[in-house]
Amino acid sequence: MAGNSYETGRLNLPFVGICTFGKYPYQPDWDAIDADVAILGAPFDCGTQWRAGTRFGPRAIREASTLFSFGHGGAYDHEDDVTYLPSDKVSIVDIGDADIVHTDTMKSHANIEFGVRKILAAGALPVVLGGDHSVNIPCINAFEDDCAGHGPIHIVQIDAHLDFVDERHGVRYGHGNPMRRAAEKPYVSGLSQFGIRNVSSTAKEGYEDARSMGSDILSVRQIRALGTEKVASRVPAGARYYVTIDIDGFDPSIAPGTGTPSHGGFIYYEVLEILSILARRGTIVGIDLVEVAPDYDHSGSTSILAAQVLMNLIGRVMHAKRG
């Protein structure tokens, strides 16, 4: 081995090695999770109503995230003058994917819920990579015991669509239903639904139901008129937040790789600013990012956007947690 790089340590560049999220350690034993943050893949897309392909989202996000496998002790942000995710203070593991049974929504959802429960039992922050937005349903189900011990959660949704359908053609657990299923939970105190816009598959009655069940609904245009500070101030202060990010909340000019693109969406910094404020305003206790369908974006920019949003959000959550 004389004369090669192993004498001084591996460079471990983004394009080599096993592709975990951010090239963080892989932990296949879900009873041995010992970290601040645990990444779980949920490659399920049987809940889609139109274009499928989000089953490949977790793999694409992981690959894109290697771009941000910093290799120098964290990520320094000169605007904030903060080094986020310092390796000596924040530990992150990737626990792989929940097992998916094709055509069996309930079994697949149960496997996702099991994984999130294991993360919560370990005291880690669950970060789930979808998959279609129906994977949010088992994620919220998994918080039942956690909320019994620590109090309710408030859902913050970044999305183009309301996802508040009760039932359509007998379907109650598809990607159009998750916010309705969440609002029904006694341990969900309310919802902030940001980015909702354009012609929607949700009827007017669905919006009325959502507001009557505790939703605050804002479009992208309304958010721009208010400004990110005022928008964040509408979210209850000091609460425990669960953040669910549908990639189609972003404009398709920067996130074309999704099954249901909707023009007039967010730009990157609008979402980052809202989430950064919320990381300080309350406690973010769970995150999912869904609906990345990489085959519709051969540039890979959608997957990179998803990875970058998650890295920045996790960094800000951990920075706020350290005080």
C-alpha cells in the first residue's frame, strides 16, 4: 500500500463509496440508532393519481446529497456566520429504506410507520425521503405515542396542492389525502398550508373543511405580498412542528422532476427563509420531503434542490437545538 492515499486517509469524494444521505454512516440495525438525526427512505408511489416515479426519489436524493458531503467538519454559511452540521456536534445516520410491498398500500405504510417509530424511540429527528405524499400518513401516525409524552404537533406544509381530500373513488390513503388524515388526529393541533395555488383537485368544500379543521392556507402570491417574516409569524410560536415538503411547492422552472408540477411556485430562498425562522420559532420534531420523480428531470436539479433544502433545514434545526 506504500505511496497511495490510504497512508494519509481516504479523500472519500462524492462520486466514490456507498451512496448514503450526505455520505453519513449507514445504520441497518433499527434497534441501535444512536444519532441526532436519522434518515429513512420511503420509496412508495402507489398513492399517485397521474405520473408515477417517486419510488426512485429516495435513491436520487441520496445521490444528489453526496454533493454536500462536506468533508471539512461542517458547512460554513458566511451570510449567517454559522458552521452548520459540525461533525463534532451533530451526528446523522442513514437507516436505509422501509420495505415496500408493491400494490399493498397498508402494509407499505405500516413499514414506514415502524421505521419512524424506531427513530423517535431512539430520540432522533426523523427525516423521511419520499415517495409520494401519501407516505406522510404513516409518518404522522408514528407520532401518536411521541405526542402522548411530549404534546401535540403542528403541521407545516410546503406544497402546490391542499391534499385535503377525504375520499375519492374509495381511496383514503393516497397522495391527495395526507393533510385530511393528519387533521383528524387528536394530537395534531393545526396546519399551516403554504404555497397552495392554481386549479386544484380539491373542491371548494375541501378548502372549507380544511379551514374548519384548523388550517391556515396561503398561496405563493399571498405569501409574497405578506413577506416571509409575517408568514412565519402566523405559525403558532413555541409549538412542536412537523414539516412536510412536497417538491412541487417549488416552481417547475427549478423543480421539474415531479409528477404534478404547478407553475407559479416558490423559489429556493422563500422556502429556506420560512423554515429557518420556524427552526428558531418552535421545535421541528419531524421532516419529510416527497414527490421527487427523477426521471422527469434529466439534469438532476430537482434532486439536488431536495438534498440542499434538507441539508440546510437539518442544519438550522440542529443549530437551534444547540441554542
